Amino acid sequence: MRIILHGGAGGIPGEPAPRQAVMDDAADAGASESDPLSAVETAVRVLESDRRFNAGVGGAVQSDGVVRTDAGVMLSDRQVGAAAGMEGVEHAVSVARAVLEETPHVLLTGDPAVEFAADAGVETGVDLFTDETRERWANADAPDGSPTEHLAWLADRFGESTSDPTAEAGDGFLPALDESKETSASSGRSAHDVRLPGHDNSEGTSASSGRSAHDVRLPGHDTVGAVATDGETFASATSTGGRWFALAGRVGDVPQVGSGFYASPAGGASTTGAGEDIARVTLARRAVGHLERGCDAQTAADLAIEEFGELTGSSAGIILLDDEGFGSAYNSDGMQTSTASN
């Protein structure tokens, strides 16, 4: 079994070493499983249970004060399952697997998805807040009232997040993209490399706006995901707690097939980043398409993120796995990854 996973693309996390240790444990746990679907589920469940990642416990809070989780899984024979908008569900990835294995559907949402999760044996009614997220929400001064009133309030707040819910805020916003910065992890890196490049705050400008890096505030992003193969089948999984201060009921790219996750006989992908823009360009499907056209995993990752940046001007990251190796790329400040083989 070979597996690669990510802990979200966005700002530099406040606790990189502990986060990496959790990711390495998750990768090892996934690699010890007997089939790729169990591998990605096991790895992602570890991250969903850790407060440092925006998935499951510690997820982002929507405009009505509720944490809602989303996830999707896919196999290379195109079996798919996803679930979205679930309150009180820590292990969204397990619900997505249950949708794949136990229903004729692709996606379940909202309260019915929570009821299905309970019937499928996935724990519900979990308090997904941490001390940090509860304090952050308490200080948010959110309005009561209609969705229209919520929209006015979240206009300058949506997406205010980093790839680490425990990071000090100032955060929430990334500098403008510096296109001179290296955007991908080397395919020759060690199995448990931390991909956290430095950021040049000197005279950088954004290619999309021409403004100084100090003048542009781009929201940070989070999500976790994994891709695994046993040499015959690929499995992809992505899970998220969403983005801070989204309108209640918002669902991003994560549970959308081809956007947050995708797999085919050529390989699998999991994405992370600006969810609306990832969905607009179906980033995961785009990257796997490069594999299908003969690119190796690293080249496919680099191409997909380059195209994403050119099309949207937003930030994202991606991990890929094919028959030959791993690939990862991002155009945000950082994205931690881990790989393991067994």
C-alpha cells in the first residue's frame, strides 16, 4: 500500500511540528490497511479527530454558529460517495464511505445525511468546537436574523481562516501570490517531508492585480485529504469543516466529485484551497486528466496548480498518486504532506 495525504493549503501553521507528527502517524496507519478505501478512510479519520486540522473536531463555524462537515471518497472504478452539511459529525469521511457502499446515490446532505450516518454506525451529536474555535466565534459578533443580514455581516469575513485553526490570527489572510516562489514539493523528497516554504515579503506583487503583497488580503484555506493505491485500485478521500464565516448551509468543493476529489484507473487526487474556485475549474478532475494524458504525478500536479492560478488568481493545493509515484503542488504559503508505503 502506498499513500499520500495533505493537511490543507494556506498560511504557515502555528504548530508545524506537532501537525506533521499527526500526519505521519495518519499516513502510517493508512498504509497498514489492506485495501485503498480503508487506507484513505483510516488516514483521514486521524486528521478529523485532531484539533489542529479544519476537518471534524476544530472545523470552521458558519454564520449561524454551527460547524458543518463535508467529505467525499472515490475509487478508480468510479464508485463514489459523498456527504455534506452535517452538524455534529466528526468523521464525515466514514459517512461518505457509507454512501458509496450502502446507497445507490452519490451525495447526501444536511439533516438526512446525519440521520443516515447514525443508521450506518457513524457517531453523531459530537461537539466539534474546541476552546480556540469557541472563543473565536464568541468574539465574532455575529448577527441574528435572515440570510440577507448574515450576508452583509460576512461580506468581509468569509474565508477568514488558515490551514491551522490554532494559529494566531493576523492570519486568516495570505499575502498575494509570489509567482517566483516554488510551488511544488520535489518528487524525490523524504516520506515525511514538511512543505513549508518561506515567504518573501519584500517587494512582491500579485500577477493578477499588480498590487504589493502588503496590499492584498487573500483568505487562507483548509481541508484534509488522502490518496492511496495497492497497485491495482486507487482511492481518493477529502474531508473538511468548511471555511470560517460562510453563509449557513454553504457547501464548497470538497464533496463535489471532480472538484475536491477524483480517481480513475490512471490515479487519484485530493485538493485543498479556495473552494468556490476549485469547483469552478473542477481541479481534481483536471489533474487526473493530465495523468490520463501521460503525465507523471508531479508534472500533473504542477500543471493543474499552474492552470488553476491562471484561471482564478486564487490559491490551492493538490496531491496526486499514480502507478509510479507521488505528486504535490500548491501556490499558497504552505501545504504539509506525508507519504508512507507498506
